[in-house]
Amino acid sequence: MSSLPTHRLFSYGTLQLPEVQLARFGRLLDGRADALLGYRLGYVRIADPEVIAASGSDRHPLVTPSTDPDDAVEGSVFEITDEELASADDYEVDDYARTSVRLRSGGTAWAYLAAPADA
């Protein structure tokens, strides 16, 4: 039996894709639009074959802090369980670090941001 959703996850990239959600969580997530303020969108090349197979691409979005506070990265917020958060952690490669963020809506959520260079 799966636990009830206890985490909010903000996704701006491949975790929004139905095929990735089905592969990682075994279900489609019901999300709502939100944004991460003060960040900008870039891309990173992924080498992990399992991640490439799930997403269909070796080029994944990656957000980094912006010097312009008006910059924003649009995405979706999902309610997920402990098990689903662990599965998302397993999916994300070392270029990403799970971080608690404040969203445009005022709420907080986990998001996978660019990992610190010294990590």
C-alpha cells in the first residue's frame, strides 16, 4: 500500500512528461502551474542510459540562479509520496541537487536545481 502524498515537487523538465511519470511513479501526476522566481533555464547533457531511455533525450533542462530577480522558470507542482520522492531522487543524475524552493504562488516545494560545482 502506497503512502499518501506528503511532498510537493516542482518540475520544470522531464518529470512533467507522462512517459517519465509512468516509468518512475507508475501513475500520471496531477500538477498545477507555478514558477520559480529568480532562476533561469539552461540545459545539461545526460549520460545515464536509463534516464535517456525514460525521457527520450540526452539533453535535459537545468535551472541556475539568475542575476535578474524578474527571471522565472515555469513548471508544475505535483503532490507525491515518500516513495515517489525517493524514485525522483534516483532518477535525477549528479548534475542536480534536490533543494527546497519558494514558488511564485508563495508555497514551497522540492525542486531539482543545478548541483553546486564543489559537490
